[in-house]
Amino acid sequence: MKEIEQVKCLILGSGPAGYTAAIYAARADLKPVLYEGIQPGGQPTIANDVENFPGYPNGIKGPEMMEDFRKQAERFETDIRWGSATKVDLSGRPFKVTIDGDKKLSAKTLIIATGASARWLGLKSEEKFKGYGVSACATCDGFFYKGQDVAVAGGGDTACEEALFLSKLCNKVYMIHRRDELRASKIMQSRVFKTKNIEIIWNHITKEITGDAAVSGIILEDVKTKQEKTLNIQGFFVAIGHVPNSDILKGQLDLNESGYIITKPKSTQTSVKGVFAAGDVQDPIFRQSVTAAGTGCMAAIEAERFLNEQDE
């Protein structure tokens, strides 16, 4: 029988939330062990340029920024490991966590920073141009398309929010929607309809994204007639939602209807004492690197306080 490793502070996830939690936990002498998860570095690693994270006045490539985060966590002796949690048991402390179906750990505190994954259309060209004209975050990348023509795929509140944000920066914003009416709330629909430089292309799907080194256009297909047409654009934003990476926590923690971990107000404390959630896995609203980092800091401080209370 394999011996179960004992950990004081276990962190799942290596995006801005996970690495920031690691920095704070390590400086508090919690000797954190961090597992990188399915996407080491998190969503910033698919961002070509990051210009809205403080401390980088000239901007930085997403992967480079996350490498800086990692190095800072390592500087304070965070034990960073490759692997993903495949099973958790939060029924009692210490918590039991299984990594990659084999490695078992026992943790006095657990910080969940597994993030959320953007839903994509599933096109090969979409994958090709990620970071080179294709994005899932207008707030992150919209500035790069100032004065240009862009398109947003989707018809819900998220798509409307993205289109409205882009309309303030871009020359023209097309919304591509497969139906003949939006799924968004009435107030969001009203705002979109009143915005002159937003044009909705109804009953169409995106068949292909075109370009050489970067996006230069999209090919659309009418869902009724199957006829195709081309739009010349420089930016393509996919806004069909995000999926929190919380599947292994179902039945273990309180989640909302979309699967996001519910935390207490002004806290990262989950429904289980000693388990904290940080970053996009508990944030369906902002989904920014800087807000994720902030909650990572909160989670580590709360984990330290929790452990101190247990020792009293």
C-alpha cells in the first residue's frame, strides 16, 4: 500500500490565481504544493499580448507573464508539480486528493484555482488563429482592434456584452447568431439594437476563419439556405460561454447552476471549512487575470488564518 503524502496547503491550478496563492502561502511558510492542472499557466497562456496587467508598462506575451508568475512562486520554494486532480474527498479533514488517478495526498487546507475554459466553436482555423485575431475575451484583447472591423459569435448576454464593449473601440462590430432572435436578456438586446455600429447577422454560423499570419476574414453559412458569404474582419471573438473546471467537485462543494464554486461574500471560503476557491472557477463575472490574482492572495491568507485557528 502506497504511503499517502501529507501536505499543509495544496493548490490545484497554475493560472494567476494558483500562482499568486502559492506566492502568499509560501511566504507564510505553509510549504504549498501546487499541481499545474490541465493547462499549465491557465488561460493567459493562449493570449498573444497582455497589456492590462499592472507592472508590465510595455505589455507582455501571455506565456511569458505566466512564466514570471511561476518563477516568483518557485523563488519562495513552492513545490510545483505536473498533474491534475482526478478525485477529491472533502468529507473530513485532512482532505483526500488523488492526482492523475494514482498519486494520493492528504491536505490540511485546499485552494482550488482550476479556472474556467472558454467554449469554442471547434474549428481548426479557430485553433490556428488563437492569439492572432481569435479571442474569447473582448476586455482582454479588444484594444488591439481599435478602429478596425470585428465579429462576435454568440447571441446571449456574454455576446452582447462583448459586442457593446467592442463597439466603443472598433469601427464595425458584427454579431453572428445561428437563430433569428437573441437569447440575451431584453435590456441587453435593447442596448445592442440601439448601437449603430453593431450589425447582427441572423441565421448564420461561422464555417471558417481565414487569413495568413493573422485573421483577415470569416466565411459564414446561412443555416436555412446553406449559402456562404465572406466578411472581411481583423478580429473574431467567440462569446458562447465558459465552463468552470469543477466537475470533480460536484457533490463535494456547493456549486451554482452553471458549475461555478460558491464562496462566501468577501471571502474565498467555500461550503467546506478549510477549502478555498480562487480565480475563474468561482468568478463567472469578471474573469480577468488581475482579479484572479487578487482572489489567489485572499485564499492563501484565509488558508493561513484557518490553520492558525486550528492550532490554537
